[in-house]
Amino acid sequence: MDLKGRDVLNFKKYNREELEYLIDLGIKIKKSPKKYYDSLKRKTLVMLFEKSSTRTRTSFEAGMNQLGGHAIFLDWQSSQLSIGAELKDEARSIERYCECIAARVREHKTLQLMANAVEVPVVNMLCEKYHPCQGIADMMTIKEKLGGFEGKKLVFTGIANNVSNSLVVTGTKLGMQVTLAIPEKDPDAIDYELEKMAKKTGLYEETTDLKSAVKDADIIYTDTWVNMEYMSDPKFAKEKERRMNTFMPYQVSAKLLKDTGSKAKIMHCLAAHIGYEITRDAIDHPNSVIFDQAENRLHIQKAILTSLI
């Protein structure tokens, strides 16, 4: 399948066949990594970070290295973007040095501006509305653990956000039932077009009843209730306290699975705030596949990079 030159800003314009191709390629690369050691020999990826990262940076950088290429880490604050340089011009310069640009930014419009300015592929490593590489890596993990997507149910709980958006778009396109068991949505992440697309599939629903939703779930998935950069921000303290009170009934724990009789696999994209959206006994639970998720970020990034470049 030819995906060369495509952007990955989100997966709304990708079809099921294309998503399955990336997932299956990720699984192939994971099983036989040596076959792909020279896939991107002498190719360069520039990674631009406006927001901090652990798994995203590590998986992309290691992935590019393991494919025979090179990744350049460019921190927003250590570049001329921090002193007011025009993003469009910076992107047009950067593309002259690489075969792909990946960016982790605060606003989706930043990615759109870059994609419109350059000819090389642009990959969204996270923005306020989407986390596509996380979503497709999670689908790879689900296929490994459950064997497929048809007839499977994923329940996302907590606050609807950029991660849940990416799970909704990939999950429903792949034939999964995706349920958001949530009391509210992050206003910065709301995408009405995406919700409309998902509802048309008949595979998307929202509820406030977590216990009922999780009883027959194959996957229970949660994410932080507060963005990492705001956890210790005194300006966000009041909103943080409000969220903690609002979302505590939606905490994922071993007790939740026991009380509901659920056999669901537990997923979290990390980093986690223990004692808030998830408990330690859930992270370490026999049903937890959280660190398999983390590993699969590496393999799916490699699938994305080889396909686009």
C-alpha cells in the first residue's frame, strides 16, 4: 500500500484498509526487526517539541535509529521559535534537512500550518485535539491481545480528550464498539466533525454509567484528568481540585473490575497520576497491558515512518 508522502495529523481521512495496513506492518516489524534495519538508511527525521515527552520522543528516536536513519530532537525553547521566528519559515527551512517532520505541540493549528508550508510528511506527535500515533499503537496492542476488532468493546473513562478522540476515530473505523463513560469533555479537545463521523458508524456511544459500561467491556482505558503541564501549576489549582472531585467515581481500579465482574484488559497511555485516574493495583493487575502499549509505540512509529518516507 502506498502511503508515501502522506501526513498523519489525525486519522479522519484514513480508511480501514490503511489503518489495518499500518497495524499489521507494526506487528511484522515487531516480530522481525532485523528485516527493517536499513529501511530508512541515511534518512532524517526532525522532531519538534513544544510540549515535553517521554514515550513519544524515545519511541520515535529509537525507532528511526533502528531503521537505519537518524532523528534530530529540536526543543521549541532552544530554537528560534522561542524568540518569535515565523513558524512557516522555520518549517520551510527544516524540511530542507530531512525526509519527515514530527511535532508535539499545544495547538492543532500549528501542525496544519506546518503541513501546508512543506512538502515532506508531517506527523502529529500530540496536540490538544488528537494523539494519532498513540491511538494506532493502542489498536495494534488490542489486535495482539484480542485477535481483532469486530465485536470487541472499548470503554474509555475519565475526561474525553485528545487520546479518546484518536481511539474513537481508529476504533470505530476498525469495527470496534467505542463507549465513552465520562462526566464531561475537555473543551479544548472537542471535535464535532469527528463525533458525527463516529456516530454514523453505529459503533459510538456516550454514558455516565461506568460500572454498567465496563461489565461487558474487552478494554477499559483511562488517561490523566489534568494535562501534565497543569498538575503543579498554581493557576490551575482550583480547576484541578474540581476535576479530582468530579472524576473520582470514574477511577480505574482492581476493585472496579472485581465489583463489576469485568474481565477487561486495562490500558493507560501514560504518564499516570497514581491514586487519581488509576490505582497502583490496576497498573500492576494481571489484566493490565499498559507496558505492552508503551512498547508498541516503538513498533508503530517504525511502521508509520517507513510508510510515509
